[in-house]
Amino acid sequence: MLNLLAEFWQHITVSSFSISLLVAILLQLLLKLTIAFEHKLADYFKSKPGTAPKIYQALSTWAILFFSKIIMLEAINLAFGDSITFTGPFNGIVAFFALVFGILIAEFIVTKIYFSLRDKPNDNQSDEEPAATT
């Protein structure tokens, strides 16, 4: 996804293919950690009775998912410096958010395709073995 956006959108620039691979690995790692943390916190609030925990869950989910992107952007900046740049509205934050959402959407689509291609039992075959003829 990163290479596609870098290729066809002027707001993302990557100095080399290897840098883009390393950035993609770092992004995947940080996304998985963020989602795991958000789910763990959501489970904590779900176990609490009442309306207040539901509100706290919604607010904390939004805060985690929003501010984690800012932290990811800074981690990429610290790790790769000027080798990758995000420009455009809000100093590149919009471009970065587009990249993250693109990664999540692509991952969702690939997962759906993968699970739809799983082996399914064939309805034409019976569960019993045919009797051997002698």
C-alpha cells in the first residue's frame, strides 16, 4: 500500500524500495500493537456495568486510535528521518492517515478473500467410503 501511494500520490515520498519495506514492517507492528491494546482496554470497560464505562470505552477507543497514529508518525520520523516524507494538509497527517486506513482496508480485503477460498466440504461426496468390489 505504501509503495502504491508513493508511486501515484505526491503527498508520500519514499527514498527507496527497501526503506518502504522497513516502514511497512514498522507500521504493521505498531498497528497490531495498537489494536491489541485497544481491544484489551475495551474488554476491561465491557466487564464493568453501567453507562459510564461505555462512554469511557468510546472515548478511550477514539483517543487510542487517533493518538496512536501521531505516535506512529513520530516513530517513522525518528527511525527513517527524511527517507520518507508525508506532505499535504496538516503537515502530512492527512496523507499518513490515508496510508494507515489504506493498509487496514487492504488487510481486511485480503483476509476476506483468503477465508473465502478455504477448502469447503464437497456436497457431491458422501461421508462413507464406497464398498470395494472384488
